[in-house]
Amino acid sequence: MATSTAGRSARQNVRGKRGGRRGTTHTKTDALTIQEKRARLERKITLWRKKLEESQGTVPKSAEGRPMGSGAVGGSGGRSSEHGGSVLTTMEGASREDNFGLSHIHGFSYDHEPVVMPASPAESSLNLNFRPSINTQWAQAELNDKFMCELCMGIIALPYSLKMSECQHAFCALCLLQWIFKDFCDGVSQSPIHCPSCMTSIPNFPVETPRDPATFPLVHNHVAHMILHAYTGVLTDAANEILYDFDDVKQPVANEASLAWGWDMPALQGLHRREREGEEFVSALRNQWAAADNTVFAAFKNFIGCQSDDDPEQIAGFDQRGERSISTDIAKGHEEKEEWVTEDEDGSVGNEN
């Protein structure tokens, strides 16, 4: 019994020693594993930092010539000693900063040299304030070259073409009406109606009434109208930018084109006025077309200010005739007002009657 008891005690002691050794060995293994993981993580972080620095084009170095941040955690080259944080936390912050482009916006990164900002907005890849500049004089030259009426030598106001002509040359609506009615006498045109540009002839007005609306000699040239307004829109926007954009410090010098085609400027307002007047004349002729007789046509010829070729004066454009009539009406209005309104001796204003 004593022998067996001693044997069991010896075996238990051996097992205890083995267990203690096993426990000690297991603890050392865990410590080595943690150190290896930490070292592996530090190497990965160092590699990430180098790749990040290379992608940005600069690899800052320390005084010893080594890349900054290559030391161990808490070392002289590490980020913990410089910024007081762990390498992983600081690296994650730097990655987020770079991913969102904040380092470029603020002009610096965590341990990099100051980022050089673009010298001017034109060098930036994305410039939201960029606005294309239009040369107003060039735009006006293009407008005059492509949309000049051959009858009045001005910008085409409300482009119309001869309906029966295949050429589809466009002219001002009023100019084309004056061209058609200039040889109109006794209800009949004395010469064939032809295109002012290419001299292509079209049939004269039907004499018998009621006339078919399809025989109306004019047609609105919608294509020319849309292109013309696109040109004038660009020209007006460019002129307005020069005249009314006071936000820019360096203002371009206002030229003749900008002073003419800006908002509420004479050229633009004159074009719109002539378009309205031309539309009124064309509508008046279209409404009377079916039942118009010689008297109606003669009255319409005078209505549009058309004169015969043997008149010593040239055919007056409606713009000039309208300005003269307006100035005459204003003068008459002033005269009537002076006759009707008088000033009493006591300074009060009253009627003569």
C-alpha cells in the first residue's frame, strides 16, 4: 500500500510539473504571437504610408535620410511621438483626409510638406466658376454676314420668304411686302413677282375672289428665325455680361457691339420693334386676302409706306417712316397741349376755354 501510494504521488508530481511547463510554454507562445502581429501590422502601415507618399509624388525624409514614420511604435520616427496617437489611428485619419481631398483643400497633410495649390483657376481640373467669353464684335460680324436683309441692308426682322419660290431666301417681312407691292397698280402687279436675291419668279396675285388662302404669297421662314434668335441671344448675353456684370473686378471695355445689343439697347429694341410691326402688316394682309379688291390693295400699299420707282425719293423703310411719324405726332401733341393748357396769373394751371 505504501509503495502504491508513493508511486501515485510521484506520478502526480510529474504531471504537475508537465502541466506547469505546458502552461508556461503556452503563455510565452501567446506573447510571441502578439509581438509578431504588432510587428506585421507596423510593417503594413509603413508600406501603406510609403505607397501613399509615392502616389502624392513626395516622400519626406527625416534628418537621418530615412523616410519619416519608418521607426517602431513610439520611436523617434513614428507618429505616436509626433502627434501623440497610435500609428493606426493617425494613418486612418490621414487616409480619410486624402480620400476626401481635404489635404489639398487645406494646403497641408499630416506629416507631408505643404501641398502646392494651383496658381490660377485655369490650371485646376475642375473650375466651377469658368464662363466662356464671347467676342461681341465677332458675333455682330457673323450676324451681319449671315442675316443681312438684301433689301434694307439691316438685320432681318421676322424672316419671311416667297411661298411659291424654291429658293427660300429670307428677308424682313415688311421689306418683302414693300418689294411685292412696289409695282402694284390697279389691283395687279405690273411686273412678275420675283425673288430679290435670285430673281426666281412666282405667280402674280389671283384676280378672282374669294381667293384661296393657299395662294398667300408669303411664308414664315421658321428655320432662319430660330437661327437668327440663337445668334442674337448669344450676342445679347455677351453684351449683358460686359455691361451689367459688376461682380468681376476686371471689367472688359464696352465696345460698340455691346452698347448696341445689350438689354434695352437700341439695336436689340429696334429689331424687336420691327419684328412686331412686320407681324402686324403680314397679319393684316392675310386677314384681308380672301376678299381683297383693288381698293384694299391700294390702301394696303399706302399703309406699308410703299412708293413707286419713279418717285424722286427712294423707297422709305418703315423704320424711317415710323420714326418720322412718331416725332411728328409728338410735336403735334406738344402744340395741342400748349394751346389747351395755360398758366394763370396766380400760377395755377387751367384750360383756356
